[in-house]
Amino acid sequence: MLRPLPWPLFAPTCVAKHRRVSSTSVRLKSNKASKNASKAENALKAQVKQGAPSEVEKETLPWAEYLSIRKTKRRWETAMSIPMTIGGFAGGIAALGNMEIDPTKPIFNIDPMFVFGGAALACAGAGYLIGPVVGSACWRMTHRRTLKLIEARDRQFHEHIVKNRVDPRSQSATNPVPDFYGEKIGSLHDYRQWLRDQAKYRRKASLPED
């Protein structure tokens, strides 16, 4: 029958084995961590080679998307002009209809009916002018998350327009300025067409008139 070793002889053996196991596990963990780091580095290099978007690109709005948003904003402004014009005209008629007038007494030497009719049309015109402002405010409320990116693109777009648009002093009846402010641009195709129109205008302006 085998007898267990005495504690003074058995303890150093266990401590040595424990140290060897712990050192081996530390080496395995360090090797695993270095492999994971090298894999992550290789994946990052592969993304850069494949043209993956960087942090700067993620914080900017693509031109195609920006032009589409700009076109949507213009539609919002135009759409709000219609009800605001109708509302202004109706409000003007309602306000003027409650006023007591004497058809026999002219206003500024003008027939009162013409004066009140002009006032109603002026109210409609005011509604038409206020419509785009209201439409722009409503549009900004629906794009609050990307508003900073859109405003940054607005500044860049304005710089492109100012740089590439033509000199309006050379215009004539047969050669009008083509979309001086670039308001009709709603896509990359429209922008390229706008550049072609500017070049066409310059060619016609450089030709001598008969």
C-alpha cells in the first residue's frame, strides 16, 4: 500500500506545476490577443483598399442625396404656396366683407369695389410670398437630424454655382441667362446639364452679333 508523500515534499511539486500551467495559459492568451489584433489590422487594410467610407465621409452628405433633398425642399415650398395663397385671398375677402362701405364715396378717387378687390389680391399675394417660408420651416422640422450636413452642402453648392455661373451682363433677348441661381438643379444629371447650358451661353455671348 502506497503512502502519501509528506506535505513538505509534495507542496513544491504542486507549486511548480501550477506555475507552469499559469505561464502556459498566459502565453496562449497573449498569442490569441496578438492574432486578433493582426486580424483586425488586416481587415482595416482591406477596407481601405476596397474604398470603404472613412469617418469624414460618413459625416458628409453624398451629392446625389443632397440634390434629391434639395429638390424635395423646393417641392415643399411650392406646395405650401398654394394653400397659403388661397387662405390669404379668403382671409382678405372675409376681413373686407365685414367692413361697411359706401359705394357712392370713392376711396382716393377710386371706386371702392376696385380698392377692395385690389386689397383682396394683395392678401393673396402676401400668402403666396409667405408660403415658401412656411414650407421651408415645415421641411426643416422633418430633417432636423441631418440639418447640419445639409447646411454644409448648401454652402458648398453655392460656391460651385457662383464659380461656374455666367456673367449676366452679356445676356440679350436671344441669349438669356440660364438658371442663374441653379434653382432647377435636383440631381447630378441636372447639374451636368446646367454646366452645359452655362458653356453654351458663353459660346453664344462670345460670338459677334450681326
